[in-house]
Amino acid sequence: MLAIPHALRLNFQITRSLEFRMKKAVLLFAAVLAAPVLQCRADDKVDFAKSIQPILEKRCIECHGTKKQKGDLRLDSKDAALKGGKDAKAIVPGKTGESDMVRRVSLPPGDDDIMPPKGDPLTKDQIESIKKWITEGADWPQGLVLGGESEKKEESKPAGTSKGTASSTKKRKPAGQEFANLSATKDTAAEQEAIKKLGALGISVRPIAQNLQWKEATIRPTDTNKTSEAIALLKDVPSLVDLNLAKLNLKDDDLKNISNLSNLQRLHLENNPISDAALAHLKGLTNLEYLNLYNTQVGDEGLENLKVMNNLMALYLWQSKVTDEGAAKLKKALPDAMINRGEELKLMAKVEEKNSDEKKDAKAEDKKDDAKKEKKDNKAEVKKDEKKEAAEKPAEAKKDDKDSKKEEKKSDDKKSRRR
């Protein structure tokens, strides 16, 4: 074995050391370059304004906003969305498995519980964005209240462009001016106590949006025997602007308890046996913009109490006792109001009736055709039988002649024998 000179060995070691240091430097430099990218990816959270807000406004607010709250769920503000509906929590920050919204948007098309129920299901990317957003804590800008697509469209339309809606005759109030005419109320002890008692009856009285004092309520006590007690408590909640009293079997005098709720803008009284006397208690509700009297006993006399409601934009009277003349008089007093007496439904009923009559006529024609065919078939059978009989008669006649001749021959034979 040859001995390696000391100088050569020293040079080799120095070279190896330099190579090691160069590799380490390159790796360190690469790590430094990659650090911002990795940090960027770690901080690449879902942008609420770009990814979540458009989904909520285009596909959710229509059924879960200011106008409609299916399942008592609202998704137009953070507090309302986190509160959830009557069945489950729609959004549980950090927990997609407990967030009912994730379950519903992920259901197969055609499922009864899928959200949204109308139109195409959300795309895979939209669902993933919602999941990631909830996992990251469901960040929602403080104080942001969303508006649905329909609200935005109505606000952008001039008066008279939307047939059959409240905005068709009267302009919607500009954003921020919706409650300008209302009298500010403080959360008095009496109001807080009434809200607490209503809560004990299973009735939620809540703000219509974050940072607003105005409230809404749907009266559905868990114990139906406590309905009158619940309605009596409403007189102490003057901040109510949206009240639903539908399907409660109300008596006329029950409405005395809401006669002082002058800030009410929306009132549902449909499917109640109330009469004209009930509307006398509504005279003071001059801020009413929406009133539903569908399927009540209200008639022309009751409408006289509504003539002072200059803010009324939508009145529903389908299946009430109001006549054409009574509706026309009210329209004259409130020219900007949309008075719906179910004309569309009546038209649909007429179309259905016409279709039903046409189906009956078609069935009658089919029966006539069947009867004619049967008669024709019977005639054919009779003719066939007649032909058969006609064909059989000659054969029978020949047989009878033959038998007759045989009998004659026998008779002649007998005579011959006797002779």
C-alpha cells in the first residue's frame, strides 16, 4: 500500500469540508427562499368577502333573510347565523361536523333537506370554501349585515317596474332609512321582563340585525294554551317591527295587546278567524308596510280602518270577505299600496278548473268512443251469428228432407207389407 503524502491528504480534507459547507449553504438559502411561500400558504385563509358572502347573498338570504326565515334561521348577520335555527346550529366555528349548513349543502341533488332547495346545488369548490371557512373559525366582518339578490334588485328598480310586488307602486326606502320614521325606544325593564317571560314560553324575541334595537318575533308558544298569555306580553315590547301572529286562532280582542306597537312594519294575521272588529285595534299602526289578512273573516267595513296607513305597501286579502268594491275604495285611499286579492291564484284555479273540465270531456269522449266500438263489435258479432245461422240452415233443411224421405219410405214399406 502506497503512502499518501501528508500535503495531499490535507488538501483532500479541505476540499471535502468546503463541499459540505457549500451544500449546507445552498440548503439554508433554499429554506430562506421557501419560508415566505410556506408562511403565505399557512396564512392563505378563506376571504369572506370574495368566497363566502356571494354564496350567502345569492343562494341563502332569499330563504333566510329579513323577508323569510325558513326553520327560524337567518344568515344575513353573524349573530343570527351563529344562533342557528329551531332544528340545529347552521354554523359552529371550527367544527364542520357539527355545522348543519355543511351537512345540508353536501346532500345529493333531489334530497328534501338539501340547501339551497332551488336551482343547482352548490359546486364542489363552493362547498369546500364553506368547510374551510368554518374550520378556520367562520370569520365574519364585525357589523356586516348581508342583503339578498332580490333585495338588491328591488332597490335598483324604479317604481312601477315590478308587477305584483310591493315595490311595484312605491319606492323602497334607501339603505339606512328603513327605520327613519320610527320612534326610538330604550330597552326598559318592562320590555326586558316581557322578553324574558316570552322566552320561558318558547318564544324568541330577537334583534332583526346586529347593532340594531329593532326586534322581530314569531308567536308559537310550546304550550298552545298559553297563546293569549304570550300575546298579552307583546304590549310591553315597543321595539317590535316584525310580528308573526299567523295560525293562532286569534279573537278580535286579542289585537288590543298590539294596538300600541306603533313601530310595527310587518304584521302577519293570516289564517285566523278575526273579523272587521279586529282591525279597529290596528288604527294606530301607521308605520305598517306589510299586512297579511289571508283566510280571515275581514270584510269591506274592516278596511275602513286601514285608510290612514299611508306607509302600507302590501296588503293580502285572498280568501277574505272583502269585495271588489271594498278593495277599489281602499286602493283609491292608498294608491301606492299593492292590494292582492289572490288574482293570480284565482287565475290558476280557473286554469285548473278548465283543465279539469277538458279532462272530463276527454274522458266522456273516450267513453262514447268505447260505447260506439262496443256497439260496433256487438253488431259484427250479430252479423257473424246470422251468417253462421244462415250457413247452418241449408244443412239442417237437407237433413230434415232426408229424414222426411226416410220416414216416407218406411211408411210406404209398411203399406206394401199390409197389402
